[in-house]
Amino acid sequence: MGEKLIVTKGFENCLIIVSEENWKTLLEGTEGKPFTSKATRELQRFLLGNASYVELDQKGRFVIPDYLRVFAHIDEEVIFVGIQRFVEIWDKKSWEEHQKELSGKIETIAEKLSEEKTD
């Protein structure tokens, strides 16, 4: 991902990390939408307005800013989840709870996505 990364608030109270080169990934879904759209502005504010640059140290570590740790309820252990061009950081307990919830509705989600493809 590089040595300079951007970390910001994500959905479901996780954090999103993108490389400096892929920061535009954070704008997906808002590109081409008019600035007059409140939803566009709000999503950009949420993602970009909460973003921080972090630099890796010699061992590949970085410090998560306090306001992001509070947002993601990060306590002791974290889970990193690679999602194509970005990585999510979850508090371990939150990840486990989300996985239980997701497991109960994954078939419905898959069916919905299949229907969207055929439309």
C-alpha cells in the first residue's frame, strides 16, 4: 500500500485505510454527482472530513489517531480486512458481532446483488 496512507471513518463503525495513490477510492459513488446534492456533500464530509495521513515507521507500524480509535471503538485487538483497493480496521469484538449478523443474512444479500446485475 505504500508508506503514506490515509485512514478515515468507514461504515459499520470500522476504519478505512487507502494508499495515498488510491485516495480517490473514498469518493466512489459521489463522482459525477452534483455538488448541490446533500447526500453527496454529506458522504464526502464523512469520509474526507475525517481523514488523516499516517506514515509507517521502519517496522511498518502506524498510530491510529485518537478520534478514529474512539469512532471505531478500538480497545485492544484489531482485525484488518482487505477489500480490493482498501483495508478496513475493525475492533475485534465489533468484527465478531458483525460476522454473526452478516452470516444470518448473507443469502439475502447475495440474491439482492444478483437481481441488481440482471436489471
